[in-house]
Amino acid sequence: MKNQIFVLSLSIALIVSIFAFNTPSPTYEYMAFTTIESIVPGGAGRSRMLIDGGDGELDEQKIKNLYSMMGIKMENIFQNDQDVVSKLNELSDEGWELAFSNTGVQSPTDGGSSGIYCTRYILRRVK
């Protein structure tokens, strides 16, 4: 008898715990921002951070070109990294979290001496 009561109590506790901790997964809203960094010798390219604020308006912010007249410029890469981190921190303060990112490179010339480096950041927050 004691064994049956124990099994019954354990079964009830297991069933209650399954239903008690079964919460629905959250629904998210998403946004994206993209960095396009120019790989054009001489610094002649157009590097930008493009932000979709969710209202259909494009916020276009200038960032540094990867190349200057002297070649690749490490200070510009560092500054662009700081700008991206600053934007991610700002969006994090608004409740957004980075869901994932992806990158791509396009080099339309045969020698690969010019092109763009693109990174897309997909963010989400609970509705």
C-alpha cells in the first residue's frame, strides 16, 4: 500500500512539474543593420553603416574606408569596430540582442583590388 501511494505521489508530482515549467516560447521582433566597408585603393570608396529602425526609414551613417592612399589603414578598422560595438551597445540598451550575423565579400575586379566587405547584423527582442 505504501509503495502504491509513493508511486501515485511521484506520478502526480511529475505531471504537475511538467505543466508548471512548460512556458510558451517568446515571440520576437527583428531588426537588421548592415556595415558595408569599401575595399577600394586610395580610400575612394563609400563605407557605411545602414540601420533599419523598424519604421521603414533608413539611417545611413558614415564609417571609415579600409584603405587610404598609403594602403590598408589599421586605425580605420579599429574605428569601425568601435562604431559597430557602440551601435550594438546602444541597441542592447533598447532591449535588442544579437541573434546572428553573416558576412559577404564582393570583388568585381579580376585582381581583387577593389570591392566591398559586408556584414549584416540581425537583432531581436521579445515583443
